[in-house]
Amino acid sequence: MRSLKLIFGLGVTFLIISCLPSGSATSGKLISYGEYRGHFVAVTEGLHIQAWGVDNRNLTLYILDFDNGYRAINESSLENVSYLCSFENLSYIDTNIIIPKPGWYTILVTSSNAEYTVIRYDINISRNIPHIGPLILGLSLISCCIFFKLYKMVSERRVIGDVSHVSKNGQT
């Protein structure tokens, strides 16, 4: 019975974990025209990105896998680099991005407009909620506990029913 309570408690814990937000934010980063600034993030399912150029100055975002992002930052160029998606010449974005497989990814930021020598930008990166892995695990553990509890209740009723049936017939 204790193990059933422990498994149920673990299931509830995983349900709570699946609803916790996680993310990172940068505030007031400066970037010059032609410069690339990268943010590396570990992703399991998808990303929620909010980014904006301060004072309505435009920026461009690129989403790349880790290797391509590292190469783009080191070479300060997007030549010979493939990216998953891009959002160009925007002053604000608030979107969800579906990632093809879990791993490390790069969010690359650059200025969109040559007339501004330096722009300041803010970016918030968070995972989509609920987190599917802990959600499925938590629901599975709770479902197993409920199933075993119901099974135990039904089997106890059968035993009680069999005992009362024997005593009514006068057989021992």
C-alpha cells in the first residue's frame, strides 16, 4: 500500500513539473549592424520566443541547430549555413516554434537596418507548456495507481462475497 502511495505521489510530482515554466531572458543587449549575437538553448519539444528591438528598431532572428549556429557565430556570416527558420526585418515577435528533434539550438540575432549603427534588443525564450514528457509519465503513474486500487477493491469484494455465500448455505 505504501508503494502505491509513493507511485501516486511521483505521478502528481511529474504533473506539477510538466506545468512549470522555464526559460531565459536577456535584457538590453547591444548589437551593431552586420554583427551576429547567438543564444544557445536546450530544446526538447518546442520554443516560445518573444523578441523586440528597443525603440521599434528592426532585427532579424534565425533559428539554427547547434553546429550551424556555432559556425555562423565564429565566421560572422550565414554563408554555407542552413537554418530551420528565420524572421526578418521585424520590430516585435511572439511565436511558438516547433523543433524537429531534441537537442541544442541557436537563436541568432542581427540588426536589420544599416541606418542604425547599434540597436538594443530584448529576447525571452521559454519552453512550451505543458512539457509532454513529464505530463505523459505523470498521467501513466497515476493511471496505474488508480487501476491497481480498483483491482484491489474488486478482488476484496469477491472474497467477501464468497465468504458470505458460504455462510448463508451453512457450509464451512
